[in-house]
Amino acid sequence: MEFGAFLKRFVGAALPALVVAGAGFSATSANAQNLEVYLSPPAVQNTVVSGALIETFERGPGSIGASGTWNIGNYTASTGSYDAAGVYGGAGRTGYYLGVHTGPINVAVAPGYQYLGFWWSAGDASNIITFYDEHGVQLIRFTTADINALLSGTGTVPTVGGSTYPKASFFGNPNPPGGNTGEPYAYVNLILTNTTSTFGSIKIEGSNFELDNLSIAYPTSPQSNWVPVTTYPMALAAVNDAYATPAGQTVSGNVSTNDATPSVGVTPTYAVVTNVSHGTLTLNSSTGAFSYTPNAGFTGVDTFTYNRCRTDAPTVCSLATVTITVFDAVNDTNSTLAGQTVTGNAASNDAFPVGSTFSGPTSSTNGGTVSMNADGTYSYTPAPGFSGVDTFNYSLCLPSPNQAICDTATVSIGVRPDAVNDTGSTMANTPLSSSVAGNDVGVQPGSTFSKASDPAHGTVTVNSDGSYTYTPTNGYAGPDSFTYQVCLPSPNQTLCDTATMNLTVRPDAVNDTASTMANTPLSSSVAGNDVGVQAGSTFSKATDPAHGTVTVNPDGSYTYTPTNGYAGPDSFTYQVCLPSPNQTLCDTAHTTILESPHTVTYTGSSLK
């Protein structure tokens, strides 16, 4: 008798994703061994197994909805409905059955059951039903065409007890008798034997799928009047794996470690179905051991699939996926100024699985202070006075339970000297010589200073030791500035900083002398010999004379009146300030007046 056409054996298993980060894993699978399939006698439309839970679908016609609960478990559906049983031949003329128009309908079977049965009208060859174990491993998949192939033609089929049934006795709907005589009708029984596996779920799909009296039960034995369709070896469950390795390093493992343990005498074989895309792979066909080496420069996720097949039934296989995460701790760079803290994130350019952790030291190679967080962020403070290149190493480790698998990288921090802004002051037409180096931080012996930009109102020469000479433009008074750069000595000559020298060029109020006759006022100007006095500058009296009075006007003109009868020397001071916004740039000078009873002569000499 040809029974093999009934079953189309699964050669791959769609496994649920395992969240396993890294090399090493933890999963269990059923010790699956055998699945037996039987047909009940002709015209039997319900299970005869004692204690079975049965979904009769006696709920009335209409849509089944997107999800719900049946007696055997919960379901989710795309499309479907309950149809009156008499239309196509449900199990009982007054009952209802499940009519699936397109599907699929997925049924999560209540846990722990090793028997499953259902009544099936096998008239439409496009109907498909698939059964999975509790781990999602496909057990068997067949269509109504398979039943037609089994029962069509003349002859008989044998029972477990040795009797026979004519094939023709399965054709025609028992209720109503004689209906749809061109179609076979059968109650199908599935039993898991010699295994700890249980039924997990059912997938029903196709068009005009008619099913009724879906039942589940605890372990049972076949009835003597059942027709043995086949006793078919189950696929040896293959379970997804996940590994990880640092970039450029080979990882080795064994895909069989978490796969189902085969029964005594059954030896599995292993074969790559889809190869890796970003490396090289070897897989031992006998043991399941493999090694994988990522391509140079690759980081990310690579995968391969493999079949685990029975040696006694080479086409009976389970498919699983191995995911390999290639992680990489990549060297980092950062920079800061001497004495200043800098923060960064070592994780920003690394490749790693979610849940990985970072760790680092508390001090750097050159005595800096380091604080690294588990997410890869860190802070670094250089040692006092240090400038140059400092480094520290950190570790990137996979999540638990693979926290011992790590990669390391180096953070290099360029600590630049800190060029601090300076101020300087001079008089108009007066060069200024000084140094920009005095307040700079982290300047090492051999560091070099240079001019970065010129002043707008003068010239400057910056020497390599930081000394400089600034000469204001002739007659200029007001603010000016130039920038300079300081760089560390070789080999760190690229570690530099710039700062600004802010200069103030004050107007130069030059001392004056004048003379007058006793009892005779003197009107003159203090502005004539002053240097760098810009248009809009203002003059004012700073101190009074001792032997008279003076009025100093904003333009520098003044009137001095000696005390009546006084003859001799006298003096006052005045101030000249630049116009806004530089009104704070000022200078003072003295005006000396000689009073005589005779003619007063203006000497024109200048004293400071």
C-alpha cells in the first residue's frame, strides 16, 4: 500500500528568535522522536480518545473575529467564519464547523498534549494544515490533495488490527448520507510517541477549508480499527544560536549544543543552507562544530542557516539560524587644554550588542584622572601642569552571561598648552616690549611661540620664547590686539593653542610751561604738544593751581588767573581722554606757570 504520498515532510523549521548575546547560549528543546498519523474508520466524525478536549464549533454562523478562545486553546485569524454544517458536510447535520476562506488561522494549543485529532472534508486540494511542537519546530504539513492521493482508486486500506476498509467507503459525506460522493471524508489522528515533545500550535490556511471536532488529549495509543497512514520519524529540532566575536577574531562553537538530543541510534547530520555574507565559515557535518572568521574590517551581524537532518531519513530536516555579532572596540581620540576636564563617549564608534558594558581605569598613563561609565561615556582631567599626549585603555564586554568576552581599545587625548589672553598698555608713539608666556598653562620646555595675526594699528614681533615688541602706528591711540600661538615641542608640535594680546594705546599728554605777569590772566592751550589725541578727545582739569585759579575747556584751551599780588611759580594738572567708546584711555600732564612782575615769556619746552 502506498501511504507516502499522504505526507509532505518538512525540510526546514521556522524557529522563534532567541535573544542570546554573545558566544555561549542557553536554550532547551524537546527530545522529539516519532510522529504517527492514523485515520479513524469511515463515517467516524469525532475522536474516540477518552478525556479529550473537543472544539465542536457549535457557536452559530458568522465571523470568528480576529482572535478568541476555543476549547483546545487560543487562536488568531486573518479571515474565516462558521458555516452551517449541512452546506458542505459538517460533522453532524444540525451542527456548525470551521470554514476558512483564505486564512491563515493560527491556534496555540493548550500545553502538554501529545494527541491531536480533527475531522476533515478533503474536497479542495489547496487546503493546507501544519502542526508545530511546543518550541515552534514544524512536525508535519499536508494538504487535502495528500488524502485524495491516499484514498483514491480501488482497493482497500488496512487497519492496525489487521482488517481492511474499502477506499471507496471514505468517500461521500456521512451527514447527509451520500452527499458530495466525489470527496473523501476522514477523521485524522496524530500521536507523538516515545518523546517528550508535545503539540504547540496549528496553522490552517487555504480556501474553503472545512474542519470540525478539533480535539487534544494526553498520551494515547492507536485504536485497532484505525488506518495507519504512516509512522514517520520526526525532524530533530534545530534551535537558533547566537555568537559574538571581536572584529578580526575567529569564533568557534557547535550548533548542536542546544538542539534536541536524538534518540538512541539516530545520528544527525549538519549542512550549511545559506552561507555567511561577511566572513568565512566551516561546519563539521558530523558534529555540528563550526568556526567563523569575519572579513577584515567587518563589524555588525552576519548569519548562516543550517539543516539538521536524520541519517535514517535524510530528507527529514530542521532548519535553524546562527547569528554572529562581530563587535569591535575602536580606538578613540579627544583633546583638551592643560588643566581642563574633557568628556567623551568611547562607544560612539564601537560596534557591540545591546546590553554590553564598558569599563576603564581611574588614572591615565601620564597621571590624569579618568572616570568611565558603563555606557562608554567618560571624563578625563589631565594632571596639573601636564600637556602632551595622554592615553588610557578601556574594555568593551558582552552582556551577561558572556561578560568575560571583551575587546579593548585605547583613548588618546591630546592635552594642548593653554594660551591665556593677555593685556598690555603703552603710550602713543611708544613701543611696548613684554612677554605673552607668563600666564600660559602647560607650556613645556622647548615650546615655541609665534604670531598668529597682526595688530590693526601697529606692528608686532613675537619671538619663539614668547617675548614680543609692539609698535603702535604713529599718532594712533586706542585699543589694538594681536593673536599668538604656542605649540609643544616635537613630537607633539601639533598640540597648540592661541590667545589674544589686548593692547591699549593711551594718548600722551606732554607737560607744558607758560608765563604771565603778576595779576594778569593767561589764556592758552595744553593740547598743542600732546600725542595721539584723536578727534573728539576731551580735556579736563585734574588738579587746581596753588596760587590762582584755572578753567580747562574740553578742547584743551584754558584760562589761568593768578592770585592778586602773587609772583612766582605755579602749576596745575590736566587729563586728556579719547572719545567714546574708548573714553577710559586717558593720560595726565602738568602745566607750569611762572608769574613775574615783568614780561612773561613762553619757553616752549616740554617736561614730563
